[in-house]
Amino acid sequence: MSRLIKTMSIISMALLIAGGIFAGQKLTMSGSTTVLPIAQKAAEEFMNTNPDVDISVRGGGSGVGIAAIIDGTVDIGNSSRAAKAKEIATARGKGVSMVGTVIAKDGICIVVNKANSINNISLETAKKIYTGEISKWSDAGGSGGTIVVISRDTASGTFEVFNEKVLKGSKVREDAMMLASNQAILTSVSTTPGAVGYIGLGYVTNEVKSLVVNGVTATKETVISGKYPISRPLYMYTNGAPKGLAKQFLDYLLSPTGQKLVEEVGFIAVK
């Protein structure tokens, strides 16, 4: 009888594995629009392997993802910036321990309309454009008349990193268009003569011109080495160390298979 019970247990475990060890489980994510294509692609492939798992992925911006972790409304909060000290303190006050897992690297690319003759830009010139000190492309080494400044909104992690590394804390000019996603900036720059914007490396297409910054082109090698001046890690935050389905998903994303997906959508693997 004991041997029969053991045999049945082994068979039951095999059936459980075959049917998906996370049968019926759900995982929710929200946050960074930069991380969004990585999260969507990985979720799709993970669910193909585990058909009984339901993964919901939403955007909204890094601030939204971090706030959702603090409020306990998602399992994973996606962010293209590190959590701020005040966010960590707020989380701690609610009994939440924010743990960030770096899942990829990225370079923020300064992009212009393809008709613009400019190919290179310095961080100093970019700052002068975004703060309003320079308003004509002729004063920045380009063409296209008046500069149309397009920026991410303040809930964006991309905005936070650009603000830190390029603007150095200075205010964006008041007439700048503040858009809610990388895709919105890509579309606006590609269709607006004289426009300038900034987007994650994975969003760059031949619809726009990506500028060389401080003499360095954004590539896998220059981002990994830190030579490209607007490089950054991309995060997925959990409440405490990842566990359960969230851990399995993050383990998958950091596996060779998952990191290949990161590269496929245009970002840079960390493993």
C-alpha cells in the first residue's frame, strides 16, 4: 500500500508539471512604457509555455508602476529608473519592502525629424534646447527652423533620467509638448518638421534620426560600458524578494531565453 501511494504521488506530480505548475494563477504588472515591450513579449512567451497562467501587463509610466507596488495593486511594478528615497520611505511606512530586479539596460536616444541635417549633439546643447536657451536649429548645428521640443511627462522614468543626466535638474521650457509614452514621442517627431524628442533605444526606428551624443552612438557596447552618456538600467520591482509566480517569471526573463527576448525587442541583455 505504501509503495502504491508513493507511485500515485509521483504520477500526480508528473501530471501537475505536464499541466503547468502554475495552473490558474495570475500575475499583474504595470508601469514604464520603456519596459512595456519587454514585459509584453516575455509575458506572451511565458504564457505559451504555461497556458494556464494569466499575465496582465499595463503601461502608465514608471511612477505608476512604483505607486502600484506601494499600494499593493500589482505583483510587479515596471520602472525605467531606480525608486526614489521618498518612494522607498512611503513604501516602508505601508509595510512594503521594495526590491528592484534589473532585467535589461537601455540608452535614451535623442531623436529628430529625418529631414533635419543635424547628426551630432552635445549634452550641453541638448540642455539649452530643452530649457529654451536655444530655439532655432541654426543655433544648434541643424536645420528645420524653429525647434519643436517634445518631452516625456513627469510620471515617466525616462523623463527622470533625462532630467538628471541632461537637464541637471533645470526646468523644461514651458511650451514643450509633454507626452505619455515613447511611442507617442516617436510618432510626433517623425511627423513634425523641426521636432526633437528622446526615447528608449528599443523604440528607435528608421522613421526618425537618432543623434550621436557627445561623440558617442548608442549601441549595445557603449551602453554596457557606460560610455554612452544617457545609459540606464531597467527594473522590475516587487514587494520583498520575488517569490511564487513573480519569481518564476523573473527567473525566466533573466534566463538565456528571456534575455534573448530583451535583445529581440531592441534593448540590451544584462546576462
